[in-house]
Amino acid sequence: MWFPAVTFPLILLLLGQAPPSRPQPLATTKLRLVGPGSRPEEGRLEVLYQGQWGTVCDDDFALQEATVACRQLGFETALTWAHSAKYGQGEGPIWLDNVRCAGTESSLDQCGSNGWGVSDCSHSEDVGVVCHPQRQRGYVSERVSNALGPQGRRLEEVRLKPILASAKRQNPVTEGALEVKYEGHWRQVCDQGWTMNNSRVVCGMLGFPSQQPVNSHYYRKVWNLKMKDPKSRLKNLTKKNSFWIYRVTCLGTEPHMANCQVQVSPARGKLQPACPGGMHTVVSCVAGPRFRPPKAKPPHKESWAQEQRVRLRSGAQVGEGRVEVFMHHRWGTVCDHRWNLVSASVVCRQLGFGSAREALFGAQLGQGLGPIHLSEVRCRGSERTLSDCHALEGSQNGCQHENDAAVRCNVPNMGFQNQVRLAGGRSPEEGVVEVQVEVNGIQRWGAVCGDHWGLTEAMVVCRQLGLGFANHAIKDTWYWQGTPGAGEVVLSGVRCSGTELALQRCQRHGPVHCSHGPGRFSAGVSCTDSAPDLVMNAQLVQETAYLEDRPLSQLYCAHEENCLSRSADLMDWPYGHRRLLRFSSQIHNLGRADFRPKSGRHSWIWHQCHMHYHSIEVFTHYDLLTLNGSKVAEGHKASFCLEDTNCPTGLQRRYACANFGEQGVTVGCWDTYRHDIDCQWVDITDVGPGDYIFQVVVNPKYEVAESDFSNNMMQCRCKYDGHRVWLHNCHTGDLSRANAELSLEQEQRLRNNFI
């Protein structure tokens, strides 16, 4: 029998059956797992509907429903589910009851149920879910915003309002009265019952790694004086209960105050004063080493050494990047299995930042190279370093570099982004660089001299503006109109390492001296949110090095391309031979954008001898140095052809040299130069036996922008006895600074072999 569609629910009702109901799909339906413990893959299942978090009843709930929920939360699948409020009773509405899924749905709101809020359950029946810790491919992060507690929609931010004159002069502000943004309004917090654990959470949100006690007696005197003043605005505000957050209770391990227990108003009615006999909470934080004034005392050697055992790579902003740790004399990555905000916060604080605002999975900030040191990291949140947390060896559970974990940390607001701007560009990401500096005691805006302007300086500007990486450093900006009145050059001789927080913190001339003057040759930049990052495989160099005595008759092409030492010019060609230190090199692109030659193919140079195009005139420097850095032998590697020699499984090669093809190195792929091809050597014919440093620098002239130039240098210790050669302790350049920081001048000289 056929019935019109509109009568079908009516017939079911006449038969005494309720029609299966499906919740209406929501554009922003969210799930979360909450409850005791810090494991992100298990907890009480809660759903956000109409702006309010609520629970799910355990009636009819089974493994297929748990699987749908886990997939929606970004996990591969569900392990089991828990009934009868195993993870504690929730609050608020019970949004879903009698949930029925086929198991193929992409979200819980596509399953059948009684409808939103239709339930005969109590919170003693709240359902819990246990997901498999393995994240889905493509699932990106655990953010503070989607991991907040019951107050998550109300407690938004915190700030410190400085009271003392000395605190007002500090940048960043580290001490003051705490204010919390609650339902769009700033409120102060009652100091009754305030603990250092609470301060630790607040400082973490503000970008500071730790907290310190305040002189409460002094602040009480200041408070009492204000309370005696009838005209005091503070006295009037304290009479309003809406001015106060009543009580906060944190463990000290939370990444956000909304994860703490917060009582907004007194328990006994609104007539009772919100903070009887109390005053506003004053919090004092300790800034990390990078955010202290330049003249501040350097950190203790011990804490500096601890910081050097973990680092962030490939981040577009300060305080973000792929997490790498130094273990067993090598840098390696951390697997994202069980990676969460608590463990990420330990890394952030160890590096001198605040708590983590985001824990990223699936190599979201690029894949690393070398070992995967740690997996299943489980921190409580109180650890000083990541090495204090429980973890497995990375090789124990099949992690790949596609599982590399990353973080985004809370960073103090220094106000540097307001001291630089770009003008005249076609988009907000490019233009003439204009800076604000003090000239004769007055803050003035002006241009930057283009003399010696380069990519490392441009990198600082782009990061200072929050625009990511530098794409180009431009010295000739006549086609960009600057801001009227800001055309005069106020900064010259700027030299940056690339890691400074602001252009004003780089080395520069005292009195301004610019050979071209203002106008056409002012400094400019273009910025991008992603960039390549070339890194040499140091292990392969160490394993493949050997000596070869090669007859001159086989070296005509190499000599023509300047791949031999100068003494080869004086030899009686084609008689005799050259002694060559040969090796294979494998250059990985670990960044988030393809590495492409700066020059277009119209300007590539055809080399008849080797029958190929050069897209970059010098791609790498190969040098042998004495132990004090003096160069004794050199080689250079013109780019025979940039191409994807190999890519990991599942990634397609995009660049190939055949038939005048496009040149470059795809993200995640690598370009290999085998030991047996021309110029893949250092000519050591004139070198005597001894101990040396073997050095390779990729992209030595910074022709192409990268996210990180500090890892472009690779060094090995080299022992040569006149007959055989040994390379050992090969590592990228960032490890060479593990024992002593090189000054900017020393580093540039080492790169350019001017020592």
C-alpha cells in the first residue's frame, strides 16, 4: 500500500510508534570529551547545541555510536564506551537520548535520536567514550577554544592592569591587577583564596612561563588609600557585584582559566557583597629570556642548556613550530600519538613562552628529518621539561614523520607589531618598510635604508607584522608609494640574524648613514604564510665519503666549471691527477612550500659540457676548514638541475630535469647528488694530513627565501692521514651552537669563509 509522504508520521503514531527523529544538522555542531585525567581520547561525551554544552544519555548507546563520535573528534575509531556517568556527571541539558547510528555517519547529528533535549534520563546516565589515540590523517589540532571547560563560552581572555609606576614602564607588562573578560565585559577577580597555581595559569595565558609572589602588604596599603578616597572610581566599582569574579580554583596545569573551577558570584544570593573585606587580585609573572629587556641579566647556564634540548622548527610566527628534541647526540621529532595541550604547554614553558594555545598533529608544520625520539608523551603539566614526562621511544609504535607533533604557544604582547608597517604594496603582505623609532626624543615614522638589505632582515619584518615568512627582500622600491611624511630614512646599516622579535632589536648604525638617501632605494618586503626549508642529510654524507685520485684526462668538464682548486690551472694537462674527497648529498625540503629557483627559465644558463641548464649559479658550498675556521680547500656545486629525485610514499614527484622541465624540490621530497657525478667533491690535492672541519652550506647566498636559514650549514669532523679520510660527528649547523653561541659576525664569516 502506498501513502503520501506527509501522512507517514501520522500512520506511525496511529500504530503507537514514534517516528525516528534526526536532529537538525548544525553548521557548527561540536563534540568534546571531558572528565578527570588529561588524556584527550577519553571522557564524558558532550555536545554543543544552541550555544550551550550538554551531555548524551547512555540509553541505546553502543560501539557504532562511539565510533561516529570518535571520528567526529578526529580519532581513527572507538575502542569502547562507558555508561552510568563513569567520567563524572555533567551539567546543563541532556541534549541527546536513544542515539542510533549505522556507524557510517560523519557526525553524531546525522544519527537518529529522540530529538534535541528530548530525554527521560538523569546525569547519572551520562555516556562516556574511549577513542583509539591514533588521529585521523588530516586532523590538525587540539585548540584551547575547543577544549574549554563549562565556562568556555564566557571566560575569554585575561590581562594585567599595572598599578605601580615601574610596572607601567615595563614591556611586556608582567605585574598588575588581574582582569578577566566575562561575557564581553572586563571584570576584576577577588583575591580571597587566590593561589600561585591560579597565577601560573594566568601567566601561561599571557605568554609567560612562570609566576612569582607579589608584595601583598604594599598593594593592600595602596588599595586602602583608594577605598578612603570618595572620588575613587575603584571604590564605586567595588559596590557593584558585576565588577567581580568571585573565586577561581586552578591546579596550575590548565592551559586556560576556563578549565579551572570559577565562581562568578557569591553562593548566597546577590545581596551579599561579592568580595567582602577583599581586594583585587594582583599577579606577577616572569618573562622568558627572549622577552626581557636587552640589558636584563642573561638566564642561568643550566636553564639555557635545558632550553637547547627542545626547539621549534618551521613556524610562521614566534612561539610556534614542529617540536624537535635533542637525544642520543641527535635532533629528532615527537610523534603526535596522545599529543595534547598539557604536553604541548610543557614544551612552551620550557622554551620561555606561556602555555600552549594549540597542539597540532599530522606534521601540520612540516615533516622532520632523522629519528622520531618520542611517542605517547604523557605529561601532568607540572614538569619543568619534556624529558620529565612519561613517553615511549618513537620507534616502538610505528610512527612516521607524517605524525610529527607541533605547537602554537601563547606569547607576550610586546607591541612590536605597532612599530612597523608596509606601505604602497598591491596587497597587505608587501610594500615599503616603514618603522617607528625615537629621533631626538620624539617617536617618528620613517623609511629603512636599502643598503645591504637582505632576506634575514625581511624575515624579521614579516614575523614582526604577523605575516609569516619573507618571500623577497626588495632594495629598489621606486614603484611603491610610501606614506606621506614618512619618506625620510630613520634606520640604516640594519643587520639581523633573522630570529629577532623586532627590526629595532637588530644591529644598526648609530647616526643614520645611507649612500642612496631616501626615496627609490628604500627597503621593501613581500611576505608569505609558507616557505621552503632545505636541510642536508648529515648521516648520508658521513656514510658515503671516500677519496679518489682522478686522472686529469677525465676532469676537463669539471675544470671548465671551476670545480677544482686553482693549482689545477698550473698542471700539465692531461697528465697527472687530482685527489678528490667525494660524497653523496641528499637535500630535503622540510618546509611548507616548494623550493623554486629565483630566476625564471628564460635566464637559466645552458652548460654545453654537461648538457644541462643551471637554474642557480651556486647552489652549495663545499669547503675544508682548519679547526679554527681557515679555509684550506673548496668546492662549489652549481645546481645541475633542481628536481625531486625521490618522494615519500603517497607523494607525487612534481619537478624533473628531462626535456627542459620545471625545476624545484617539492615539500617533503629530496634532491640527491650522488658521489660519482662531476663536482660532487672537494679538491684536496694541496692539503696535508691532519684534522679538519668539512663544511657544506646549502643556498649559501640566500638567493631563495626559506623559513629557516640556521639549518643550512652542515659540518663534520674530518681526519685525513694522507691516504685515507674519515668523516665523523656530522650535524647541521644549529647543533654546532649547542656549546657556544656564535656572534652574528662570526657566523656570517664562517658561512662566507672570510676567517
